[in-house]
Amino acid sequence: MLSGWREVMARRLWRISAKLLIISSVVTVIGFSAICVNVMLDMRRGEEALAHQTLENLATAIEADISRNIEIYDLSLKAVASSMLLPEIGTVSKPIRQLILFDHATTARHFGAIQVFDADGKLAIDASTLDPLPENRGDEDYFRVHRDNPGAGLFISRPMLFRGAYSIVLSRRISDTDGGFMGVVAGSIRFSYFHELFDRLSLDPEDTITVLKRDRTIMMRRPFDLDVIGKNLSERQNWKADNLKVGGSFAGQGPIDETPRLYVRSGGSSPLFVVAGKPLTVVFALWRTEALRIGAVVLVLALFVLGSTIVLAREIGRRAEAERKLEELATTDALTGLRNRRKFDQVIDLEWRRAMRQKTPVALLMIDADHFKAYNDTFGHQAGDQVLVGIAICISDSVRRAGDCAARYGGEEFAVLLPNTSATDAFKIAEMIRSKVQGWSDVQTTSTVSCGVASLVPAAGLDWSILVNAADKALYAAKAGGRNQSVVASLPKLSLVA
């Protein structure tokens, strides 16, 4: 029994070690993969932060350039509006009036000539000519805004076709000393300014630059598309203003096309603001390449570790099974399949100690084949071996408890250890074995066995050999009494008589 316990524990340890190896390998792979995923996510966040910073700088630079030009142009508009209040403006000649009004006016290739419209919207003065052609802008939005709202200040119109070129119109109200409406001074910035500004930038084909008014009207966009220019984003049901707050960013599908981009909005306070966008595929192109490379390496390593672990676990299992088989061969009788003498001695020692601790009886059956030598000499060794195998089968059929141990004690003698069994119950089992042996053998070659039975509760100072001696004496008594019978040993000197 001790060897069996050791065998079970050994196999259990092998199984535990194999499981621990697999679990540790899986945990290692998961931990290493988690670290790699975390590193790759950090790399992704780093790429996004770098792209965000680049787009923010780009949007801020563009807004600053546009804001500076609008401010310069607005100074010219203010100067013209102020000069229109001079008393001598209406009395001087046209050339002198041009000098007074437009001497400090900003001129540039992309700036349209400043014009002055009277209170009825009629063109009164044009910086580009002394005799302007008749023109009325009373129906334009910028004219109505200044006419109806004295505090409008600088007004930037929607993109429009102005004097033969697509432009945005900048205008200011001309008020008299009492605040009355005298007209509007207006100028324009042509789209060519934005085209030239964007062309100076190093941009990818899919990058976008969008210039918008504060009311989210698209003033200009790169790539240029007239179908988009002048549209207001508030009209887009699938786009919310909160998606892109001042100085903020947004990653995903924008309001204009379906390409997912990283959008960054400038954080200035000028009348126009800029949104710079870069496709997410471009933003994460380098990261994706690195992630795929690292992921492939990690996957290969993980598969290698797991494969190696499985192979090692199988080898551990095979070794445990081999040791189990070796242990079984070392403790099993090759002919009968019962335990051998070595194993029996280990088991009886273990059960004797356990019974001593628990103060329970231990029973032992000593079984011997009757007239075996004569049978062997008459029918041969092979027939004799068959008798021993038959007896072993009868014993195995009668002894089925997990703690019982049936063994070939030596030659034609067998031993059956029955833990926690009284003499009466042990005698019943002995008789069952004897009856099965007698019933199993054929009529011509009748085989019988004699059984010696002993049972006692171990006490301090006693050795299990006393139980073996008692069962042996009972066996001799059975043989002396005529064989084919079971005899219970009498142990009058012990603390318990079975």
C-alpha cells in the first residue's frame, strides 16, 4: 500500500509538474504578449500625438497667415471708412479723392480693389478706376448686414463670384457722426491667395486643409471642390459641433468625405479658423508596419514556446507513464498479475501502522494450493501455472475493496491483506475464495486451497510479523486437518482474540 501511495503521489507530481509547465508557459506568453501590446499601443499613441502636433502647428501657421492678411486688409477698410467722413471728400477732384482714400490701402496680387457703396448700394468710388461703371450691391448679404446692424464691424461674406473671380468679401459699415448709415466699404481676397498659400506647404495628396468662418461655413478647402465651398457644417446631420472644439482634435470620418482622418482645429480667435486633416492610414502607416513586424515575431515566439511546452509536457507524461509501468513491473507478479512479495511487505507495513493509529483490526489470509507439487509433477509446469493463475483470479474476484491487497507470497502460496476486517468477516472471504477455487477446477483435475485466517488490532510493541506467523500457523492447521478448509488462528496472548 505504501508503494501504491508513492506511485499515486509520483504520478500526481508528474501531472502537476506538466500542468505547472503548461500554465507557466501560457502565463509567460500572455504576459509577454500583454507587454508587447502595451508597447505597441504606446507607439500608436506616440504616432498620433506626433501627427496631432504636426497638424496643430500647420493649422495654427495657416490661420496666423490668413489672420494677418485679413487684419492688414481690414486696416485699409477702416482707413477708407474714416476718410469718407472728412468734409473735403465731396469737394476735391477725383484724383485727389483717390489719394486721400486709398493712399494707405493695401495692394497685393490677391487683394481686390476696395470699393465704396452709398446708402442705396450703388458703387460710388472704386480704387481701381476714377470712373467706375454703374454697379449696385444693395441685395448682397454684406450690404444688408451693415445696413441693418450698426455694430456688425468687419463682416466676411460667404465665398462668391466677385468681380469675375471667386473671392471672399470683407466689408465695413460707413456711419456718419450720428451713427447713421452712409454706405459700405468692401474689398475682396481672391481664392488664388489660398491656392498659393496651400501650394507652399508640403502636403500628402489625401491631406486636407479647411478654412471656416466661426458659424462653420466652409470658406476654402484643399483639395478644392466648388460643391463644398460655401456649405455650412451645421446643415450636416451626421456632424456635431462638439466633434471638433476650439483647439481640439477628432479621429474618424469627417463631414465632407468618408475617408477616416485625424482632424485638428486651430485654437486662435481670428474670424476664420483652420482645420487640418490627415488620413489615419497615413498617420499610423509606420506604426502599422512596426506592429505587424513585432506581432509576427511575438506570434512566432509564442507558438514556439507553446509548442515546446506541449512537447515537454508530453515527454513528462510519457516519463510518468514509463515510471508507472516500471513500478508496476517491479511490484507485480508476472504470472498471476497479483502483487509480489516485495509489494506485499510494503503494504502490510503501512496498513499495520495505520491500524495502530486508528485502533482498527487488520486481517490476513494465507492461502496455499493443495497437493500442488504432485499436480505439477503429474501434469507439468504449464498446467501448474494455469492452476496458480486460476487461484489468483478467484482471489481477485473475492477481494474488491480498494484498500485490500492480494499478493503471490511465494511459489504456490498467496496472501490477502484485509484492513479494518474482523476475523469473522475474514473467514467469510476465505471461504468464498476456497469455494470459487473448488468450483472453478474441472472434475478430473480438482484443485483446492487451504486458508489460514488471522485478525488482530495492532498494539504498541507488536510487529506485523506476528500477524503473518499466526496466519501461517492457521494455514498449517488447515493442511494438517485434511486440506480444502479455512482455519482461524487463536491469539490468546494478544489484546484481541480474533
